[in-house]
Amino acid sequence: MVNTVGQPGKLGAHIRCVVSVSMLTEGWDANTVTHIMGLRKFGSQLLCEQVAGRALRRMNYYLQTYRKDTGDMVPETERHRFKPENLVEKFPPEYAHIIGVPFTMFKSGSTTLTPPPDYTHVTALPERQQELEITFPNVVGYRTEYLDKGIVHDFSGIENYELDFSKFPTETVMACPFSPHQETMQVTSVLERRDQELLYLITKELIRYHFADDDHNPRFQLFGDLKKIVEEWYETKVVLLNQSDERYRRLLYFENGKTIADHIARGINPHINTEEYIRPVFNYYNRFGSTKYVNGNTTKETWQTSKSHVNAVVMDSDWGGHCSQDTGGDPRGRFLRKEPVSRFHDPVCEGWQGQALLS
């Protein structure tokens, strides 16, 4: 119950006050705490900091616009009056009232309280769900659909996988300013491992990222064939720069496993490694999202909808706002804006400015 304090629809939603006896000093993250009152003896400053830390979680993570020259807050409706280079976006201050917790390390003083911003509640309307609900896939990545007609490979058209040892420290000398003693640390533990152990681990990562079914079950029956391909890649495509000792290829242990797997996968079945064989990888726990889950607050300008399951659209871009207004006035249209509260995500479209989903 304590972990759900202040969360609508949860067991602790109705709780307004929590009384604890040496229990909530750390490890409890409730971002709705606004007051802390100490009614006990505090034996150390560390304990004071831990107790105060329960009220230091931000309630909102919206960015507020400020002027660079004066630091004054700029309302969303006034942003067009300023050049972008004269504005800066920051998290606005939030305050908690702490009473009865003795802080000797902090000086007392006063502060100017920032008035709370005006929020607009963006949520799905149940009465519109049957007619206007939109569902969308929760895609976490993409994979290539390999057919069961054998696996072929060709690394001739792929660049080498380079390990640049001018940027890769292989030896560290540790010394103490109070003693002439020095200790040299080297990567000998990795160099002493067998190549077969490394090939086994790379093959396992390749199966994990590129040869698993829609339910993320690895196809280990392909391990033998894939291990031979990984071995050829290891012998022909891994190139050492500024290092002549071939044993140092074993430092692939420290490389990102997905990066290695992606490089190898580009040379496997290149004749079908095309767009028509690309398949989405869905979120294992939540394959599809829906507009019915939209629920959140915003401080930005909004436009009330009539042809959407969601009650309001955040006007966070000019073209997106006009598109939403035009679509909302068309009796044939339904739309969902890619709001922060809609949980819509596409790994390929990170940073994409287009945010209107039309149907």
C-alpha cells in the first residue's frame, strides 16, 4: 500500500498522510510527498538527509521556458515574441515543507515561491471509446525473417570490424602519492581465455537478437551452423589496429554484444535481408497499446477535440496543431497525436517530427 500512495486507481490512492517509525528513511519513492514532519530524535545528519530525501522526488517533469538574460518565466503563449537563441528550457522549481528535521549544514533563508502552473488533464473519454478508440503496436525493434531453407552467408560486402588499440587501454599503472610502490594491471585474464569460449558467447548473442521467434524464444537448433559462421567472421572480419598480437581479438569480450551481433547478421542470408523480410519485435509484456490508456497532465496549450478518443490535443508544434484541427473537423477522420501520455513509440522514428496518426 505504501508504494502506491497518491496513485489514482491504486490501493494507496486515498492516503493523505503516512506515519512511519524508522521505516521510510530510504528506498521509498513517492513523488507526491509535499510535507515532512519530524517527531523523533535524529542521531545524525545522514539520517536527516535520508528522511528529507523522501520529499525530493519531482512530481512533474515538464520543461518550462525562461528568458536567458533575466531568468523570467515565459508563458507558452508568449514564446513567439522571442528568438529561440534567447530562450532556455528548464525544470521549474518544486518545493516541499520539512518541519522538525534539524539541518545544521544548511543556512536558513527565504525563497520566492513559484506559483503552480495551470494544468490541462489529457485523458481518454469512455463514452467515445467504442467509436473512436485507436490501437497501435508496441514495437521495441525489428528482426529479419529467416526462412527454413538453410542459412548462407557472405561477408564480402561488409566492412571490417575494427578494434582500435590506440583508444583501447590494455595496461594501467596504479601508484600512490605517499609511496614509491607501483602496480601494473594488464588484461592478461582475457588473453588467457580460449577463442572457442568467445565464439560460443558471440553465437549466443547472435541467436538472442536475430534468431528468436515472436515470443523471444531462441532457436538454439541453429547454434551449430551459426557458430561456424561466427568463427569465419572472427577469422576474416575482425581487424586489429595498432596491435600485432592476434590474441587481442579476444578483447571482443568488452564490446557491446548487440553491436557485434548486428554486424554479423548483415552478412547472413543477404539475398533475403531486404525490406519484405523485416518483421517487428513486439513488447513481450504489452504487445499493443490503446488510446484508452491516455492519462496525464500538461502545461502546454491544448485544443479540445470532437473526433478523437482523447479529450484534448497538445499544441506542441504549429503544423501538428493545424493538422489536428483540420482532421477533427472532418467527419471521416479519427486521429491520435503522439503525446507523451499516449505511450506510442517506434524505435525507427526516434526524433521524428511527424506526430499525427490518422485513420
